Amino acid sequence: MTAERPSSPAPGSIRELLEMAVPLIISSGSLSLMYVCDRMFLTWHSQAELAAALPAGITYWTFLSVFYGTCTYLNSFVGQYEGAGRPERVAAAVWQGVWLALGAGLLLMALVPVAGPMFLAVGHKPEVAELEAAYFQISCLGSPANLLATVLSCFYSGRGRTRVIMWVNVAGSLLNILLDYLLIFGVGGFPELGIRGAAIGTVLAQFAMSLMYVGMIVTSPRREPTNSARPAAGSATCSAG
């Protein structure tokens, strides 16, 4: 008689590590694919737009990274409270992350008016600086969706449900590829927006990812007696998922 294979990996085993890590690796790769597709399509559309996309993207991520890194700390709080059997604290931590994401997104949106002068100040040619500013401005306008998707993904990564994150990121990347193609080149009746279309496609994909997370959390079959859709005074008191 042969022993049956356990349905779940042993705590601390290599199998458990791989089941957690591999979906996150794929998730990170799919997010990088969004920006690779931006550059690839822009290569076929305009060399000037390709030259503008890289510095504009790096500048945007330089500002975003402070808030992005802070938002990912939510993963630790979710993991600690989930392990301690305190779902009400999980919900409270997630709500704080949501407010942080939205507040930080608004701060980044405040950079939109200074984008043009900022790129001109570093000595870029006016025609390139105009394209850089456009990409940067649209990316900043999408910052709340970007950060919100990051926060809501921590609700799943902190509880070990990394496959959920993988599928959301893969879906977002595929949507981004489609939108890039339609908006950069003006296919199927869409306007030909070039570098602006690349930025809009990425922002819309990030917004769609946020909606996916919200939809899964709100409609999750495992709900506590209190309502997670609204934060209580001082904290939210529900776990979902």
C-alpha cells in the first residue's frame, strides 16, 4: 500500500514555499510585461515616443515607489493578524491601506501641472519633453488605481492566496496589451493616441485590476456577521475571502 499524497504541503516545506512563490513570480513578470508592451508598440509607432516613454516611466516610478513600498507593508499586517485569528484587525488594516493608497494617489496627481516644466528643466528637447510630460501626467492620474490594486493584493498575499494575485495580474496584463494595440495605433475605430494611448491603456488595466479585487472581496462567500463593505468607526470589522 502506498501512502496518499497530502492535499496540502507541510508547513515550512519546499513545496509550500514554491506554491506561495511561483504565482508571485508570475505576477511580477506580468506587471513588467505591461511596460514592455508599451515600449514594444511604441517602437513600431514612433522613435520619438519610444525615447520619451523610458525617462517618463522611470520618473513616474521614482515618485511612486515611496508610496508603493509603504503600501506593500500591509502584507505583513494581514499575515500577522490572519495567523493570530483576528479577522477584524485584518479588515481594519486593509481599510487603512485603502485610505493610504487613495491619499497617496491624490498627492501624485498633484504633480500633473509641473510635468512639462520638470522635463524641460533637465534639458530635454521640447518635442520630447512634451511627450514625456504626457506619459507622466496620465500615469500620475492613474496612481490611485495602481496603489489600490497593490493594497488589495496584499489582502490575498498576506493570507497565502497568491494564485488570486497571479490571475488578476495576468488578466490585467492581457487587457493592457489589447488596449495598447487599440489606442496606440488607432485600431477598430479607436483614436490613434501614440504614447498617450500607451499610458491610458496601462492606467485602464490597473483600474480593471482594482475592480477585480474589489469584486472578489465584496462577493466572497466567506463573510463575518458584520459588513466589510463599510468601515466601522475606528476600524472595519469583517474578513472576506
